[in-house]
Amino acid sequence: MGIEVVEGDITAVAVDVIVNAANSSLLGGGGVDGAIHAAGGPDILTECRLLRATTLPSGLDAGAAVATTAGRLPARWVIHTVGPVHSRSEDRSDVLRSAYTRSLRLAHSLGARSIAFPLISGGAYGWPVDDAIAQQILAVESADPTVEFVYLVAFSPDIAERTRRAMH
């Protein structure tokens, strides 16, 4: 499996799977979630609403993953996963890593060869960025089964550089 750090907009990365750092409602939100829904168009939200009406009436649990169409995105699927909110009193690192590993397993089951991840929980969910990066790398490098190409998409030059340093 090849792992590459890419700086930029995850909605513009041409891969089989784009991972959405979703909230548990699956009905859109801010940050990466809002950008994916906006760029992908209404088909993504339509499938998310169907999931909520059928198999996920209470929403998606933290660490879990589910796939939908990618709509107008340059991908075949969007895998929605919910990262945990950071807590100073409870170690939720295993849940954060699960968001990555379960997304990779789902991508593998779909037959995907390439996947692009944002930095899950590293924004509004308050996870300290350097630890979010460390958890991301640990999860992706230790995942089995895997896809052929994994892109860690950093939204800023600073995050991209910190991710590259952490990989070495």
C-alpha cells in the first residue's frame, strides 16, 4: 500500500473513495462534511437520508463507516465516518483509529483501489492536531485489508508538513 500526503481540497482529489469526516446525523454540517455535501451535490444527501430512514435511524456511531454515492465528486463513493470528540478525561484514540480502519475495510469490500482521507477529528471535534496525525498514520499503516493507494489530504501547508514529518 502506498501512502502519500497531499495538500489541498479533498473534494478535488480523483480517487475511488473520498472519506467524509461526518457528524453522526449524516445530514451535512460544516468543515469537510459541508464541503463534500456541497461539491458532491444532492445525491449524497438523498442517500444519507435514506440510510437514516432505514438502517441508521439513530445516526452513525463514532468510529463506524458507511458508503454512499459520490455524486458530482471525482470519486465513485463517499465513505462517511464519524470521529470522536476529543476528551481530556477519556482516551478515545481507539475510536479515532477505528474511523480510519473501518473506512479502509469498507473501501476494500467495495473494490476500491484508492482512498483519500481528511484529518478526522482534528478540527471542530477538538483533537490535538499532532496526535490526530499520529493516530491517522498508525491506523492507516496497520490496517488490514488495505487499498493500493492512500492519500492523506491536508487542508493547509502546515498540516501537510506536520503529516510528512510524522510519517518519517
